[in-house]
Amino acid sequence: MLAEAEAAIVKRIEAILAPFEVNIAPFPGDGDDAPKPGRKGQIFIGYKRSRFRVTSWVPVTCEIIAEYELSLMLRDLRSHRGAYPLLDAIRYAITGFIPLKGPSHKCYPVQEGFLKAEDGIWYYAIVVAVAMVQIEGQAGLYTPIS
């Protein structure tokens, strides 16, 4: 469920941000070197955390608020390909997006902000969330949207 939602978010962001020509990928795995952004920039997308709320005890049913972080590494801040227009485009792409088939809700932005500037690279992060449901004894409630 988490990996499928992440893959759907990556695919959605790639489609909407194609005109920006930035590299978009899931966060690197263990041992992978996180590349510095090229001339156009880099966005990594990955699962950050989940929060849970029990909505029923019989059967146990939890609402899951899964959060995904999008980390932007860009060499430009304000131009038409810089951090500001990319943050705007990501919010547009993600707000209302439904990443999975199943009892889930639409994605929405939770927070975003500046992290640091280092060696001419601007670092920003935006966190997006989607609410899903987990029911006791039921696996496979979610399938990817084609």
C-alpha cells in the first residue's frame, strides 16, 4: 500500500512537472549516492511516516494518514524553473490527487518550507498526506491506479 501510493505520487509529479525538466525519483536506497542536482534540479519522493486513529474496535479499523516527503534540490530560486514555481506546481499536482483504488481519500499538502542553501543549491521540502483505511484481517484493500 505504501509503496504503491509512493509510485503513484512519483508518476503524477513526473507528468505534471515534465515542462520543468527536473529529475524526479524515489529517495535513493541504502548505499546509493544521492546525486547533486544537475542544471535543471532534482526532486526525491519518499514515504515519511504514518499516523493512526482507531475508528472502530469490531473489527479493528484504523484510519491511516500516510505522509510522503518531496525534497527539492535546485540551483535556482525565483525563475520560471526555480523552487517557487516548482512548489506551486507540486501543490497543484498533488491537491485532490487519488493515488490508489480502494478506501482512500484525496492527497493534500501538509507543510512545506525552506531547508537550507549550500554550494549554490536551494533545498526545500513539501510533505503531502493521504488518508487510507486498514481493517483487521483484511489485506490488499488497495490497488494501483493505472
